[in-house]
Amino acid sequence: MSDHRRRRAPRRRQSPCVLAVLEHSRRALSRTGGPPASESASWGLGNRGMIVSHRVRLRHVLHQSGASLAYFAILSVGVYVLHYHAGLHISLPFNGVAMMSTALAIYLGFKANQAYDRWWEGRKIWGLLVNYSRAFGREVLTFVVPDETESPEEVRAWQQRLLRRHMAFVHGLRVFLREPNGYVRQREPLLPQPNTYEDMKDFLDPTEYSEVLAAKNPPNQLILHQGQELKDASIRGWLSDYRFVQMSQTLTELNNHQGMAERIKNTPLPRPYTFYSRVFVFIHGTFVPFAFIEELTWLNIPLALAINFLFLSLDLVAHYTEDPFENRIADVPLTAISLTIEENLKEMARFEIPVAPLPRKPPPVEGVVF
């Protein structure tokens, strides 16, 4: 495509999700005077994690653990006041609490390891979706060998239709996985992000868009439409039998990885791990102030609070990583990965199909990439 045609390409309307993040970022930067030099270089394609800043913000910490920390702080102060000012000398043997601390640390370590395995598997699934999306785009652009009597414009329209539908599939799968299923307790999000199928609207014609929205599993419906397009191309002689099978296998891999992501979404970590870990953290945290009150006097307050914060943090890190598709700040960055796939496909097709300009990637919001 010439530079003149590239400049005149119509701008694609940004999706509501991307627009919301961009607006949030603009307001945050207007308050701070612009991004720090260390962060400005990370706004490109390299962003893959959710929390990309080197430091976790205090607001994020208090949002997740503020109420629990307040309980432990009030308890520590209350134990000190009762012991030294009310004459109630209640204490627990240090060795007993230390044994409980050791057992709880092992338990929480095991839970954190299992939770991170789920998060990392989700990230690997979407990494493979990036690879298969690039492979599918290459196959769409290079496998088609039409007859000489076929119109080149018709072939280009077919290619553009498949590539746009695949972009819709990626964005639709992101929205589908982030929809609540009732397995995860929802609370007011720290950085709320919209999650709507309108992100697919620019890639589909109105009839197909309405048909896909009516399905219970919109991404699966889009893969079905892709298969029908390949079948039609094979009947017309655009694809040989071998190339038709190869592209069908690529669609099957996309189905497989969608299914693997749905398995993580619909199969939570066994609930006893989550329930008992929180119960044990609070039982242990309640005992800790009574174990040091005799030896440390008022220093028992900050020490007990620090110990309880340590165990509470281990439990919360596992809690917020065990479900990687809940649209929270510690999840797999599905929006950023979806825009990467969209950008890659548009770059691949730039010289053969007049597509819209590349999408704008929103910068991190408070050190978080969505």
C-alpha cells in the first residue's frame, strides 16, 4: 500500500474498554505532570504483566488488606491495654504460636504455588493464542491460490473478512472469560474496567454481530463462521485439500486454547484451600499479640502487626492470582494481549489489505496494564 493510501486509511473507533483506560491514564498523568522516564519506555509492546511497576502502591495494599490490618492493629493495642492498664495478664506460650507459624507458612506456601501455576498457565494459553493468531493470519494471506478468472478484489475481501473476524474472536474471548460466573466473590474493583462485546462491533457486519451476540458462547460461534468461510473457499478451489486441512487445524488449536482458558475460569482452586487458609491466618493473627506481650511490652504492637501482615500478604497474593481472568489488577493482561494480536494482524496485512490504522495501546494505569 502506498504512503498516500496509508495516510488516508479510515481511523477505527476505539473500543469502550480501551477508551476508558486511555481516559483514566490521561487523568492520572495530568495530576502527576507526565509519566516517569522509567515508565515511559514500558508503554510499548513489551507490557505483558498486569502490575508492571517495581513497587506496589500503598493504595493497592490497603484496598486488599486494609480491613484485616485494622483488626490486627486494634487487637494488638487492646492486648497491650488490657495487660498493662487493666490488670488482665493473659498470655500464650511462645513455642506454641511459633509451631503454628511454621505450619501456616508451609500451608500458605503450597497454596501460593498452586495459585501461581493457574495464573502462569493462563498466561501461557494466551501466549500461544498470540502465536496461533499470527500463524492463522499468515495462512490467510499466503495460502489462497484463486483461479485466474477470480476477481482479486473478491479474494482480498475474503481475506479481510477472515482477519477482521479473528480480531473479533480475540476481543470476544477476552470479554467472555472476564464475565462473572458466580464462583469468585466479587467486590468493588480498585480500577474498574468496562467489559463489553461492543469491542467486537468494528470487526463484524451488523448481521453477524447480532447473530454472535445471541449465542451463549460468542467466541465459539465466530470460530464456526471461520470454518464455514474456509469450506466455501475450498469449494471454490481457492484452497487445496492440504491447505484447507492445515487451516482447519489452526482453527482447532484456537478452539483448544479457548477450552483450556475456560477450564481455568470454570474450575476454581478447591475451596478448602481458600477457606481454611483465611481462617488459619486470622486464628494465628489473633494469637500472635498474646505470645510477645510479656517480653516486648508496647513493642508487641508493631511486631505483631508486622508478623500478621506477612502472613496476610501470603494469603492475599495467592487469593488474587488463583483466578487469572476476573478483570482485576493482578490478572493476566488480556486487553494488552488482544491489542497485540490486533496490531500484529494489521501489520501483516498492511501491504495487501487496506485496513484501519494500528490500535492505540493504553499506557499503564497506576502501574497496572490491563
